[in-house]
Amino acid sequence: MMRKTVSSQLRLYYCHQQIQRSIEIVLAIILCWGAICLPARSAFANDLSRQPVTEVTVNLGSETGELKFFPNNLEFESGKRYKLILKNPSQQKHYFTAKSFADASWTQKVDAGNVEIKGAIHELELRAGSTAQWVLIPVKSGTYNLRCTVAGHAEAGMVGKIAIAP
Ligand SMILES: [Cu+2]
């Protein structure tokens, strides 16, 4: 009789210990998640991506077929959020190629038609008559090259400069 009570008390004790350990593990996971995810979330999803946005529009070529970017000198400020609106009003496709500028920026997203793209962007191809919106935050100051990589276009003058001021 006595034995039974002791063993059931022991069982209860172990069971209690196991529950406590599970709770500790769950708490540890929650704390880790909070420590890792919450600052990242607030830094990116909450703060940066909700900053007021400045719109900058660039035309790739013109309706009359000029091979130029309008404007071809772009200026940004490091740490500010921009919506770069790219329009191709011409009859042919053009590229907005600015790899080092893209590397010097944090891309929030690219909206093109019904598609939203997230992640690293180096080059955007715009078909005749199309529009894309590139939401980004320049982070590294410097002057970067812009060009259209369609054969012959850069040589014809479809180049530009993008400056990121500190
Ligand atoms: Cu072009």
C-alpha cells in the first residue's frame, strides 16, 4: 500500500518534471524566435519598408525611338526609400541594367504587371509599352553606371549615371 503510493508519487514527480522541461523548451524556443526574428522584422518589415517613399520616373527610350534614358542622371540619398518607376514608351524592348547600383541597394520588391518579385535584382527587361516599379533603399554611396544591354543601344547613347549620396 505504502509502496504503491510512493511509486505513484514518484511517477507524478517525474511527470511534473517532464512537463516543466517541455515548458522550459517551449519558452526557450519562443525567446530565441523573439531574439532572432523580432529585431529583423522591425528593422525591415516595420521600419524600412514603411518609410515614406519618393517616386522617381525614368523613361527607357522615347515614343519616337530615341535610344536614351530620360533622365539619364539619377540621384538618390542613402537610407531613403524610393519607388523607381520605369516606363518603356517605345516600340522595342529595353533593359535597365545597373548591377553595381543594385548591389549598393536593398530591394524591397519589384512590381511588374501582376507579378511582385522579391530578392536581389540586377537587371530589368522592359518590353515595348511596359512599366515596372522597383521599390528600393540605396545603402552604399557612390556613382554607378546604368546601361541598356540590348545590342547597340549603349553604344548609341542609352547609358546613364546613378549617384547615391551619403
Ligand atoms: Cu535599349
